[in-house]
Amino acid sequence: MRHNDRAPAAVRINGARLRAARVTRGFRTQREFASALGCARSTVSMWEASKATPRPDMLARVAELLAVDAWDLLEPQRPSLRGLRTLAGLRAVDVAWGLGVQKSSYCDVERGRQSIPGRWWPVLASLLGRPESDVRALLESPLKGRRA
């Protein structure tokens, strides 16, 4: 993953949940938490104000340090396929490789130009680390119309 990848707009951190988890785990100040993560205190401040969302790799580190599931730190939204992929810390090429297809074929589906082929569901679930039923529910929902 490139270091400048940012979480898509469809994935937003819940700053209040992040702050509560930080305090529960014994990080009394944003500075202590930032030091443990190796980032600036202002970065943690932006996350807790819900003005920025950590990169997928950093979100994984935050969740690990706080001993929570990364999904528990996010706003309850119906993310797009791109949002789920990014949340899992994967690049489009990684998912395409896992599916055994060209990146362009995967990107056509991710961008909504084609529907998700039936044979992809179990593979996507495995790559995203979620049960197939959850992935289907998120991506087949009539409310999903948002793009990341």
C-alpha cells in the first residue's frame, strides 16, 4: 500500500468512540496515544474530532493498540466495495489478484460499471475478512448508492 492512500469518504471514523477507547485503554492524553502510534498529537486530535480518518494501515494499528475491531471505530455507514477494500488495507490490484482477474475487470465492478459476479462473493468475503452474508448485506443494500 502506498503511504499516501487515504480512507475513502464512505469510511469515517467516529471520534467519540475513538476517544472513549483511548481513555479506556489507559491513554489519558492524545499525546501519549500519538507517541505510542508514532504520529503527531494533532493527527489524533483530527481523528477524535472526526475531521480526518486514519489511513487503512494506521487504522489497523490504532485498533490493535486499543484492542478493538477497526469496524467498531467507524461511523455506521454502508460503504462501497472500494470502502470495504480500503478498510481491509487492500489495493485494487491485491483484490484482483485474489479473484484471479485483471485489475481493470475488478475496477469495472468496483466503480459500478458491472455487477459483482456470483463466484466473487466467497472470495471477496475471505479477502475482506468478513462473513459472506455481511459483505452481501453491505454491498447489495438499496442504500449503498454512495461511492468512495
